[in-house]
Amino acid sequence: MCGIAGIINFTGHSPAESLLTQMTDVIEHRGPDGSGVYISDGVAFGHRRLSIIDLAGGHQPMTTPDDRVTITYNGEIYNFPELREELKALGYQFKTSSDTEVILQAYHAWGPKSVERIRGMFAYAIHDKEKNEIFIARDRLGIKPLFYAELSGDNFVFGSELKSLKLHPNFNSSLRPESTEDYFALGYVPEPHTIYKNVMKLEPGHSLLINTKSGKIENKQYWDIEFNSNYNGSFVDASRELVGRVEEAVRIRMRADVPLGAFLSGGVDPSAVVANMAKNSA
């Protein structure tokens, strides 16, 4: 778990580094291993790091060697070794063994469509200086959180937690009454709403493409689950496929440079996960 925060000023006025530092410090619990700040052309990214992969490298925000694309990212990408090999074949070189650099170079190569190639849990923002764009994406099932708000003074803010956004001096703390009803009825506030009237959650499987000059914001759904009832195999075939998919899913999630563990209850699902972890571990 890491923490990200950011500010975009559409007039091109660079946000104060002290404000961004406050926005990341308030979520230090998400990333006690390091912090970083990036400010350029009215865009400010902040990051708090919990080191999982490439403990020595992988510091954020991270920028490509040509100084064009910068990322702040929370999450873990499970197919990053495969993507890295594909990018190497295209001529990309890597300074680290982190999944962060893979997302960064993938965006450099394929632009916003790169998110469709990623398997993992994530929330990230990328600044493309050449195109004057910010690309923000959240994973398919919404495992990692991402809040955002348009504020007065041509400001846009985002972060892993609401407490980061609230530190901006232009934050509007007006409550959304319907969200109170949602909370008491459901125990949470469903996306895309929050308890605040002017703050939104980026929905799972969605992305934002923001023009840093015009302020235009495009919200796009890049993925949705599909239910296909036209399965022609037998029950035995389906059972074998299920076992194979679970084994592969567990295996790729065990890529880490720190010790791994599991919270095990008595249910079938966690028992299957831990059994596969044991199978794929020394």
C-alpha cells in the first residue's frame, strides 16, 4: 500500500511544494518507507512509498529518461515482467526492476490504452508534458482508492484518501445529503459519490484524461466484466480451467522482494489461496 496525491492548476501556476508535502504527509501511514514530490507546468505529484518490489530503486514520482512522462502510483502490477520483456523488444531500456517503471514506459509506448494491458491493483496518475495531459486510472475492481475534485481557482486535486484533498485551501466541505442516506442504508457510499458534494471517487475500471491547458476532463470506462453463457465444455473441463486460473492468479501475485503471508480463515476461498501459495513456495 502506497499513497498518492496531486494538484493541477489549469492556469499553469505551479502549486506550492509545501502544500503538496502536507497532502502526502497526512497519508504517511500508507507509505512509511519514503516520499517524493514532482512539480512542473502547473502540475504537482506527491508520493508516499511502501516498498514491495525493488526496494533500493523504484522511488517516486518517477520520470522517463527523456523527461516527458512522470508517474505517481499506488499498487502492484502482477504481469510487469512480461510487459517489461515486450517493451524491451520495442527498444525500451530500464534502470530499475520495479513495476512502476514498467507502467511508465508502457504509457510512453502505448499512451492511455496501456492501462488495458495491465493486470494488477492500482491507482496512478501520469503527466505527459509533450501532450499537456494527465492520465489517471483505477484498477478493474477498484481495489485501490482514488478520490478527485474540481476546485475553485482552476484547480483539480486527487489523492488516495479524502484527508489529502481536504488540505487544499479551496476545498469545498459541503456535504451531500444523499450520501448520508447511502451510508446508513448500505454501510458505505457507493461510487462515484463521496460524503462531500463536490468530491468524486474514480469508479473501478475507469480512467480520466485531463488536458492541463483547457481543463477538459474525459471520464472513460476502459473495462467491464463480461458474462458469457455460451460455454461448450463439460463440467470437468470447467473445473480444470478454474483450478488452472486460480493457480496462475496466485502465482503471479507472489512476486515480491519482501516476505509474503496470508490472512487465513476457515473458508474454502482463503484455504485454496494458501494451498496454492504453499504449492508455489519453497
